[in-house]
Amino acid sequence: MLLAYILKRIGLSILVILGIIALSYIMIYIMPGNPAYAWVGKPKGPKAAEAIQVAIRELGLDRPFHVQLYDVTMRFFAFNWGVSLRFKQPVATIAIRSLVATLELLVIAYILAIPLGTLAGTYAALYRGCLGDKIVYTVTSVLIASPRFWLAALAVMLLQVFNVSVFGRIGVEYQTSINIVTGSYIIDSLISLRFDAFLDALTRALPPAILASLYPFALITRIVRLSLSEKLHEEYFRQALSYGIKGLYVVRRYALRSVIPVLAQVMGATIAYSLIDIATIENVFGRDGVGVTLAKAIPYNDYPLIIGLLTLVSIAFVIAFTIADIVHKLIDPRVRI
Amino acid sequence: MNRQVTSMLSKLLRKSLKFRLGFAITLAMVLMGIIGLVTPPYRDEGWGLVTPGTLAKQGLPPCLPLSCPTPLHPFGTDEMGRDLLSRILVGAHIALIQVSSVLLLSLFIGIFLGILAGYSNRVIEKLLSYLTELFMIVPSFIVAAAFVVIFGRGMLTVVMALVLTWWPWYARTAYTIVRGLRELDFIVLCEVMGGSKAYIIFRHLLPNTLSTILVQAIGDSGSIVIEMASINFLIGSASLQSIDMPEWGMIMGYGLRYIRTFWWIVIYPGIFLLLLALGLILMGDGLSEYMSPVLRRRWGTWI
């Protein structure tokens, strides 16, 4: 039963991944005028005609649509996604590199946000209606309503006052001294046993990660507060209390457990919003993640890179959601497709 | 129907502090938008045109808020010497139009496809669930970047990108509700008595889904404000075509490169973004607490 569910879920994910590849190709196809013209960055000058010819061959625009679709899928799985016009490097390299930088922040942000959010939410639910709850509610509402890139700009101003430099992903002096394995400087510096570089990379990652964690923190707090205070009114909770079991033990052992499925359900959407936050925060802090790469690609009309990023980030999401669903299923046997 | 809505509104305003606060803030923003449309202090500068006044100031650093030569620049001027307050005021109605158009379009598409998926044959149901899953995954800001390259920059491009990635949430909610409803007795009886599908959809399914989804939508609109501003901040300000649009996110995006010296260009539009989003979120919270009796219960039985 469990195996059947996992297989079914993975099958659906593969279908979605194929759909994303098809969608990204359709996005090339619907370009008004000649798609090849935009694919090579709207060229002008004597070599323009030649560049367009190359693009037509690259995209296979002279062949029927379904053959093109098949080709593009095959090309995708061979990591042959074209050459970036802005960086003059293969798109796959740049896209994966920037995704790793973004994931670095995402992981740190969620490591911070999940426990803190659960704690604050539990506190607010237990003392619902008291001053502490009102403070938690107000703070989380303001955090959800405030544009995170604006908070990042404030943080940059603050750090400027204290003369702290946390721009970029790692100091220039360390950049060449560690060998790149995963693309994440935090992990790479640990692998090459350079703890000074590790500390530098971590201190540069922390301020943006804290800013990125504000939104998931606020959302998790609100969700835990709402669903836990609902659970506290259910019969089993009163029953357990009347048996003389300690209140906090019941909360930890039973009530909080029943909140986990609710949290797991909204986590997908939360991560999707967080990604935009992280993209803008990266832009403020000058870290070369997805956001900065996109911002650099747009003035050059770097269409291959944008489509490559679109596909890669979506597929990373699909994989993350699938894993989350399967874990969710392992925890909670009631969930079915 | 109309009287019902007004009576509910007055009840909400009387009972819920959150809703009252949110409603007041949102109303103030709407007023700001109207002022920005009718009489901003410097209309041309607000819309981003270069006037003789700004031309004379070109090359000079922008003036600090509250220490400008004229008292009419309370927020200072931006990097091109344009009055920041006028730009923010003109931007208010743009933000409101963006939010409401994204919300209405995605609600329309989402409810339509959700009901279609929940109340038609199995093939369409599977296909639409698949499409919902697909568009839920696609990150909106990268779609926006692609659309900017395809169609050029503009408000419509970002609205399109956001609608494309926002409707699945409403479609999913509508689908879940309709799937629960279609097994219920009154729908089955209606079918047996020969009610047509269109009749059942418009008479029974739509009103039953609408209230839940509308409450969800008002709560979401705060996130739409932020997401829209984020996309404009990142994507809109990246393309170097023109810089006249007084959209809040875009003003901040261009101001970011001057953050170390001219901080007010980024800070002031952000305060208004925060206020608008906060108003919408508080309104959504008050509304959902009013609609759901579980949340309205008196608390504090424990401790």
C-alpha cells in the first residue's frame, strides 16, 4: 500500500517534470515574431542573419512541433541547454551554480524558522487572548505584511552604520583557496578543512538567511497558533487533563503532533513565496543566486538562461514537494492521493 | 444580496477590531490612490516625465526629506530630482489596480476550472488536476522574467505572470469544496429531478464555494501586494528600457543602487507597501474569524 502510494507519487512527479519541460518550450514557441530572433538576444548588425540561422538550427524550428518537443526533452536530460548570452558559459552550469547558492539560504532559513515558529505558535496558542498572544499576533502580521527586500535594505543600512561587510558569498581572499565540490562555499570550505573560510561564508550567509526566515517563521507561528488552539478544545485534551497528566506533556505528546500534517500541507506554498523573498534579498546583499542571475540576464535578453532557470527551479521544487509528500505519508497514514 | 453585504460589513466593523483597522488602512490607501490620480503635488514628476524643473536639478544630488528648498517635497526627491511623494501617490492607484486585477482574474480562472474539474467527467478532472499541479510549481518571478523578455516590460506582463501562477490555489480550493458537495443529498436530488448541469453549478455549487474562496482571497491579497512589488523590484527594475513607471517596487528597485547615500528612495515606498499589505491582511483575518465560528470562540479555558 505504502509502496504503491510512493510509486504513484513519483509517477505523477515525473509527469509534472515532463510537463514543465514542455511548458518551457512552449514559452519559447509563443514568442511573437521569430522565436529564434529572441533566443539569440535580438541581435543587430552584420552577423545577425547568421546568428538567427544558428538559432533556428539549435531550436529545430524547421521541423514539426512534436519532433521539436521530443528533441528538447532529450536535450534537457543530456544537460545541453544552450549557451548563456550574458555569461558565455553553458546554461546548465550557471543555473545549477545559482540554484545551489539560493538553496543554501533556503535551508538555513528553514532550519531557523521551523523550531522558532513552532515555539512562538505554541506559546501564543496556550496563552490565547493574553498580552503575549497579542504581541505574537501583531509581530507576525507585520512580518508577513512587510516586504522582505525592504527589511533587507534596512538591514544593509544598519550594517553600514556598524561598518560590517557581509556582501557577496565569501571573502575575496578565500575565494580561490578552496576547491569547489558542491558549489556551496559553506560545505566546500568544510570539505577542504578551511575553518576560517567556513566562518567567513557562514557570517555572510547568516544576515540574508535570517531575513529570509522571517516570512516562514511568521507563517508557521500563525498556523501553529490557529490549529493548536483548535486542538486544545478537543475532547481528548480535556480528558487527558482530567486524568491529571501535565498540560505541557499533553501539548507536546499529542496536540503538537496533530498539527504536523497541517504544517506539511502549507509548506509547499510557503517555500514558493520564500523563493521570491530569497531572490530579492540576494539582490540586496549581492549574493550570486537565482535572483541576481535573473536580474543580470534580463538586460541582455538572455532567454536561454531564463528558460533554463525556470525549468531547473521548477524541477527542484517538484523533487522537494515529492519528498515532502512521501515523508508526510510516512508520518501520517491517513493521507491518500 | 446587496443589503446582506452592507449589513454584514457594518456588523464586522462594529465587532472586529482587526477588520476595522484593516478597513481603515485600506480605505486610506484608496483615498491616496484617488489623490494621486487627481491632484498629486507634481503630476508630471509623479508620472516620471522629465520637466524643466527636474532638468535644472540634473547632476545635483537629490535633496534630503524635510530639508528641501520647498516645503512641497516632504519625502525628498529621487535620483533624478523628481518629487518622491508625488511618485508614491501616483503609485498608490497602480498598486491597487495590480492587486485587484490579479485577484479578480485568478479568482475567475480558478473558480471556473475548479468547478469544472469537480463537476464533470473523469478525464477532465484528471487533466485539470494535473494542470493545477503543474502551474502551482512554476515560480512566478522567473515566469515574469521570461514574459518581460517576450512581451517587454510593463504592468500587464507582471500581472499575467502572477495570474498564471496564482489561479491554481483557488482552483484547488474550489475543486475540494465541489468534490465534497457533489456527493451531498441536495445536489444528487437536484440531478434526479432533472436539473441541468448549468443550473446546479450556478444555483448551488457556485454560491457554496464563493464565500470560502472570497475570504481566502482577501487574506491572500496582502501576499499579492508583496509578491507583485518583489517581482517589480527584481525583474522590472533590471531591464534598462525606461524608468518612468511610478510602481512602488520599481521605485525601490532603482533606488537600491543609491541605498548607501540616498536611503529615503528605498525606505519611503516600502512603508506604504507595508501599510497596504497590513491593511489587507488584517481585513482578511477579521473576516475569516467572523466567518468561522471555531475561531470566534472565547479562549482561555486552559492555564
